[in-house]
Amino acid sequence: MPLDVYKGIEGSFLEYPESGTPALYREYREDEIPEVDRREVLRYAGIPLHVLRNKENRKKDADACGEKSDKTGGQLSKSGEQLNNSCEKPADTGEQLSDSGINSSLSEPDGLLDSGLLKLLERSVSITCGAMSYRVSYIYAPIRWEPAEDEAFPILPFEQYSRALKRNLEGCTGVVIFAATAGAGIDRLIRRYEKSEPSCGAFLQAIGAERVEALCDKFNDEVNEAARSYGFETRPRFSPGFADFYLAVQPEILSLVNAQRRLGITLDSSLLMSPSKSVTGIIGLRR
Amino acid sequence: MNILEYMKDNFLFLDGGMGTLLQEAGLVPGELPERWNVTHPDEIVRIQKSYFDAGSNVVLSNTFGANSLKFSAEELDILVKAALMNARRAMEESTGTQQKFVGLDIGPIGKLLKPYGDLDFEEAVSIYADTVRAGVKAGADLIFIETMNDSYDTKAALLAAKENSDLPVFVSNAYGSDGKLMTGASPEAMVSMLEGMRADAIGANCSLGPSQLKEVVEKYLACASVPVLLKPNAGLPRSEDGRTVYDVSPDEFADEIRALMEKGVRIAGGCCGTTPRYIEAVVKRSKGLAPVPVTAKNRTVVSSYTHAVEFGSGPVLIGERINPTGKKRFKQALRDRDIDYVLEEGIKQADAGAHVLDVNAGLPDIDEAEMLQLIVKELQAVTDLPLQIDTVDASAMEKALRIYNGKAMINSVNGKEEVMDAVFPLAAKYGGLVVALTLDENGIPDTAEGRVGIAEKILCKAAQYGIAPKDIIFDPLAMTISADTRSAMITIEAVYRIRRDLGVNTSLGVSNVSFGLPERSLVNAAFFAMTLEKGLSAAIMNPYSADMMNVYYAYRALHDMDENCQKYIEYAVKAAEEREEALRERAEAYAGAFGAAGTSRSSFASSGAGEINTSAAGPAGKEGLNTPAPDPAGKGGKSRGASASSSKAASVLQNAVIRGRKEQAGNIVQELLKTIDGMEIVSNDIIPALNVVGKQYEEKKVFLPQLLMAAEAAKSAFEKIRDAAAQKGTSEKSDLCTVVIATVHGDIHDIGKNIVKLLLENYGFNVVDLGKDVPEQVVADKVVELHAPVVGLSALMTTTVPAMERTIKLLREQAPWAKIAVGGAVLTQEYADAIGADRYCRDAMETVRYAQEVNTV
């Protein structure tokens, strides 16, 4: 697709849904997405990583977590899972603890993870069963680098400029721009349980956040594989809301991937997406 | 010729995709296609003419995104007018000899409606209305609402079309591969709602290819009594040599469409990826095919935003609990605008197995219309059950029906002319299944014949309003046998005759039959079984009643309505388990309450205001909690009198709260209440337990979900205490101060605020929750009215912080005494200082602490 097409674009509405290159569309069955990662859910629910770790790893992880979680927040994400985009994949979660691993930490002296809590977690997971849908809509766009002074700037199919994004895309010749959603069903559940059982509501929030991230990971894996076959490597995915890549770009990105029509994603006046468990992002490709 | 007349004997062919063709003509991404009506009229005419040339009967104006959210009123008028002129010109220039029409195309606004989004329903209606009026003025032959992926948004658009024009309205929804709309509606639910509102043709477009939409279309054909339309994509887009192509060719497309026309589709066209070649193929391929007649399906259904409930194929249970009549606690909740209490009642009934929820907010001293609308709005956001709107006030009925997301039950009309004239027009406009009571100006006939006679009269009158018998459900009135022992048999006879002679459905408020008798549920259940056997379709009943539910499941199993008795078995097994669990819990609670007699202890510090030191007792749930704690504040020393024996129970109760064991906490309190005063339990046991958890939370030893679990357990304990107080006719209001909380204007996020509310209530504060998106003046008025000493404001987004600042400023002017705490994701101490708040509260616990601080001053 010729890049010039994108020159001189104005306005930042959720545009006419048929406009733009028809976006590509990918839908996943429940069994194509890895099972709910309980540890991630607990983490999203505000239980710090060090509590979830095996004793021996605890000290090291506490440090790592504290340091990295500050970075993952972005300008708005003080309470990450309430906002749509969880930005770059947060701190490496290290080796996965099995369920029994979580349970074993229960027997530790401070008993921070009580069995009632884990029971609630399991019940929350089962409530979301069948309520999720996993859909991604995306386009591929080449990038041209416009030389200016002593550095070059990427010309992307949207207006907003971000230094952090530019750094992320260093050396890239193309990007995949995508929107992913875990669907509206989880939002209904969250609302219901926040009224009747807020503790369960908190877990549903966390599960939703974990699910849409799992979806992004799955999609990202596929992009990585396709890129590799063409001799490209991929950059870590980058989302609006992170650093100086402001949410103001959301209308343009959603319009590019035809998200309103394909995925049913709408924006409210604060530029937050609905369904709330949705993510937009950019994956840079370079040789 | 009128399009509806033409459709009676003919297929109607629509046009195909527009966007791709416009891009080929030079439209660039980001450019608004509607502006091309004015800037490139010849291109638009050329494309539209090519559709007429290909055989389309209807070409839609290039107005998919033409709405007053994107364009000024002036520009909107100009664009819509130009769009319809272009379509007319295309029609005149086309050489096609078929009947031709021009449709006003309306697509979704692209905003989600409240409560999930931030666009108000009425605002949406008025945005659509602007486009409709412009289209009518510009001479459209019909209105075509399409690609709607949310049922509520669809309702807003259809309502706007109906209220602002007499043109035929076609409504088409975009279904996902799961066969549902994005926000969950099934085809049956959409058919129910759209037919109720008198759409002239309905169906599906966009999102998928014709073969993937087959199941959706078949469902439409099975239940729709109006013509069904289909306008699919040319399959799914995929990448080919760096270009995006659709995967269904014109010929395949035409074959698949023809197959569905053979099954009954009457109106066909194409959406994304289709071109005049596709339409030409469809027209050609369907030559010689005779249209399948459209027949009335006579299904009696109601629907919610997700699904339809059909009457006549098995007993329908209508939960009766959302009703203040005879319920002190419920009345209090309505007066306090405690909507959460009402919502919980709804959720519990859904969990108990109700299929429909009756909603009644009739209290003499409140604004019923406003309250009913509020409850319906909130209730349909937390439950997917269809609602039965229950009011005698026609204006309240209209307000509720208007914002209801689906086809509601309307409770009720009766044989009185005046009532029918007030209610039937509402049913005709908004759709609905009308509950008709068999009484009239002369009262309730005391014979079955008399009641059937009134039913006939009601059907006649309904027909005058265009309401078919399928949309009336008769309630031949159950009356207590304690007043007249013949009354049950008369009612049962009336049920039978109405079903047999009039062929319509029936419903009864079964519980009335036992009024004045002991052990009412025994009589109710037997009466329920007897009437079901005589053909009763639905019952307004108490879904918490095991006796009633037993009858329901057993009846279905016995009537071969339950394959392999599966549902019955599931129900029976679960019921048995729950009985055992309840017994065990009660035994535990009993043992806790009375098992350890004689061990007296000094009480914990009370009042919730002081810094309680019970956390010194050690980690949650450890035996240490049994250790009596000193009374640091010195004001908790009230004698526990007769309750000296209850310290063990108290510690069990504290443990239950700390551990977040809801049921257990409730049960123990139930037992304790037999001997101890409610407020004493609160101050001596519940508050200290909450303090333990709160302290641990602050020390990061427990986390939000655990804090919430404890809060819920405490809440369930409070509920028992409040119920007991309501029974006694007293109200257990604590002497702590009032806290007014709200999410500021423009902000629709209330997660954090709800948690603050829960915790504040736990600690005994009188919380007045104004909800979310609350205008400044509303906050100030309430604070002044109650002279509230503490106000909590929440904002999630940077964009709404200015609204918070304005609210604070107004409060400083009008309620200078009030202390203002602020919180929310976006706030920081600096922010809070900058906008003049008294305190920034990082989380819900901090808000509680601050309120305690203010309270003690």
C-alpha cells in the first residue's frame, strides 16, 4: 500500500467505518488462547508479585517488581487494569508458578493468601467461562523515515508524534497496527458483580485484564512468526497511553483498523475504549 | 407505488458496498465520505446509478455517518439533502426498468450508550432524529437503519425514525460469528423488540459473509412476522499479495443469497466488499423464484438486551420481590434512593431461577415515575432478565418503557375504558406484552364466565390499537380463599377457559390465594401446580420459595418438558446440598453463640472512631483474636448484660468477618440477635474485626480483594441487623455523621467510589451516594440539605478533574462547613492541593480514616 495515501490526513473522528483499507480480522476460539494465568490475575488484582513467589525468589522479585511496575504505568495507569491499555508487556513474570505453587505459599507463616481468596478466584474464573470473545482487527503499514536535522522521523499512518514510539520503532520499515478486544460480556459481568459482590468484581476486572493481554500475546506471537518468515524481527508492542504516546491517537488508530464496525469498540469522551477489556497497539518490524 | 405495497408480491433488491468504491474513486482514509455528496456529486451518482443499472430496487443515500455528532446542524441538512438528490438523480439516469426507491441510510453514531458508555439514551434519540428529519425533508422513500451492533442504540434510532416520520423503516443489525450482537442480543431478542416497535422489515447486514449469517437469518425467519432482509459482506477480508480482498465471489454470493431467499428472505443486497457485479448476480440468480409469503408467527414473547422469553412453551416465573408493598426495608431503601439494595434483590431473584422480574416502585411519598425509570435503567445493566414494568401511573409506565432495552411486560391494563385508552397506545408505540386483569368498572366478576367476558372485551379494544392477541396475557386474578373458599376454583376455571376459548396466555399473582392463612407457601405451591395443569403460562411469584420452585421443576419433568429430567436433577441435587450447607452453618453459628457459656470478657473498643488496637492481636484469624483487648478509648465499656455468654460467638463472628465468610457472618449475627442488641454487635464485634482487616490492608498484609471480602461479610451481618430493626419498627442508624459521595460530572467510572461507599457503610457512616456523572449543583444541594460534614469526590480521568475543581469551588461557597476528600486514579496529593480539596485519599481505607477524623472533631 503506497504510503503517500496517508499524507495530509486531518480530523480525528471515529470515521466512516468503511473508510481506509479494509482491515484484516482475526478471531480466536477460547481453546486457542492459553488458560487463565492465576498468578497474573492476582497481580492485576493488586496483590504484589513478591507475595505470590516462592520463598527463595521472594527478595529478588520484590525488588524487580517494585522497580518495573513504576514503568509500566504510563501517564495515566495508576490503577492499570481500569484503563484500557496496559501498555508494554509489564515486568517479566519469570517462571510460571503452578496452582499448587500458589497454594504452597499459603502455608507460609504470614498466610497472606487465604484459601477463601483462592476459592473466590476460581469461582471468578468459572464465571467468565464462555463470556469472553477474542477478536483482533489489524493492518500492516510501511514506515518511511523522514530525515530532518541530525535525526530521522518515522512517517506513520496517523498524525500523533511520540518520542517514545519513535525510539521503539528505531530501524523499523513497517508496523502492524491492531486493536484487540475480549468482548463486551466481561463488562456486563463486572458491573453485575461489582454491585452484588465487589470482591468478585475486583477479580473479574483482573481476569479481563489478563485475558486481553493473553489475546495480545497470542496475536503478537503470530505476527512474530509471520515476520520471521519474511526475515523481519519484531519490536515489543507499544500502546497508546504509554509515555508520550497519548490516548488522543485512539480515534485514528481505531478508525484505521475499522474497530467500531469490526470489533464494536467505541470511545467515550475521555478516550477510553468500550468494551473496557480492549487494547490497541503497534508492533514494529525491522530487518 | 409505495414500497410496502410493492414488497407484498415481490422481492426487493438493495444496493451493495459504497466505501470501497468511494476509495477507488479517490476518497482518502480520514476524509468524511458524506462530504462527497457536495464535493463530488458526480462520483456518487455514478456509483449509485451503477447499482440501479445492476437491478437494485433500493439505493441508499450516502449518509451512513451523517449525524449531528459529526456535523453541524447546518452542514448536516446540506449533506443529507445533497445525498438524496444524488440518489434521485442516479435513479432518474438509470436505464433499469425495475421499481426504484431511495432510502435514507442511517448507521450507528459510534458511541456507546449509558450506563456502559457515556451517551445518554435521549441524546442518542435526538441525534438520530436530526438525521431522520433532514432525510424526510429531502424526500426519502424509506428509512434504512443498518449495521447496528447494540440493541439499545438500535432502539434509539428506531424510536427517532418513528417519532419523526411516517416513512417505512427497515432495521438491520450486525451480528458476530457467535450469532449475537456485539453487546449480546440474540436474533430472537431483536425480532421481539423491533417488531414490538413496528419496524417494517428487519434483518442482518455486514460483519460476515452470507453463509456465516445463515443461522442468524434462519432464526429471523422462524420468529419474524415482518419481511426479513439480508445484506451480508462479500465474505471476510484477507490479505493477498499485500492487497486486501474479500473471499466470496459474486457468483458464490448470489448462490448463497438465493438459497436463503428460497427459505424466506424477501429483501437482499450486499455490504462491505460487494459491488454492482454482486447485485447483478443476485438479481439474475433469483429470476423465476417465487417469494415465500410472510406469515404471522403469533409468538408471545418478551425480551431483554440479550434474549427473548417465550410464553406458552413452559411455565414462566416472574419474580415479585422488587415491590415495596408490605416490605418495610424495601420502602426505606426507596426513600433513601438505595438503588443497590433494589439491584441486589434483582440479582438474587435471577440467581434463584426467575425468568422475568416484576418492577414496582410505587410509594405515595416518592416520585414514582423518576424512581421507576432509574431502577429500570440500573437493573437492566446488572441483569439480563426481561422486566415487567408494574405501575398504575401511565406516565411512569411510559418513562420506563421508553428507556427499557428490549420488549417489556406491561403490568397492567384492565377492562376499564380509561385505563385501556391510557396504556394501549404505549404498548403500540414501544412494544410490550400487556398484562390484562379481568376486572372493569363493575369490579371483579365472581364467575369464570364473567372474567372471560371481560377478557374478550379487552381483546377487542386492543385490536383497535393494532395490538394482536399474542401481545396480551390475561391475569384472571387470584383471590384469597380465606375470604371466599370458592375463589381459587373460579380463578382456575377462568385460566382454563381463557386458554381454551380465546387461545391466549395467562398469568397469575399466585401468592394472593393464601392471604390470611398460616404457612402460605404450602397453599401457594399447590395452587400453582393446579393452575399450571389448567394451562397457566406464567406466575408472578417468590423465587426464593423452595415450595414454588419444587413445583416448577417437578411440573416440567412430569410434563416431558425436561429432557432426561436433567434440570430437575440438577435442581434437586443443588437444593439438597444447599440445605445441608445451611444446616451446618446454622449449627456452627449456634454452637458459636451458645456453646461457650460463662466466659465473660471486657468488650472491644467501640465507635469505630478511635484507632482500635485489636490488630495487636496478630494476624488475621489467629487464636489471638479471642484474647480480650483493653479498651483504649475508654468508651466501649457498656455492659453487655445478658450477653456475657456470647464472647465465643463474638470471636467467631470477628473471625468470619476477617476471613470474609459472608454466610457464616450473617448466620452468627442472626443467632446473636436473639440475645444482644444489634448496635452492640456492630460496635463490639464487627467494627473491631474490620479494623483488623483495615490495618492489615494499610500495612499491605492483605489486599483489595480480601478487604472487599471482609467488607461483604460485614455487610451481610449488617443486613441481618437492619432487617431485625425494620421488623421492630426502629431504624438502626448509627450516630456517625453523614458522608455524601459522588463521581464528578462527566465521569462515568464509579468502581472506586462504590468501594468507598461499601467501606464507609461498614464503619457505620450514613452514606448518601449520588452516583456518577453528577453535576456540581446536585452535589452542593444535597450537602446543604443534609448539612453533611464530609463529602467524597471521585474522578478517574484527567479530563474530569476540572469538574471536580468546580464542584469543590461551589461547595466552598454554598457549604463552607463541609470537608472534602478526593480520590481516583488520576489524582495525586499535588493535584488535590491544587484544586483545593481538604484531603487526598489514596484508597477507600484512607477515606474511612478521614471521615472518622472529621467525625470526632
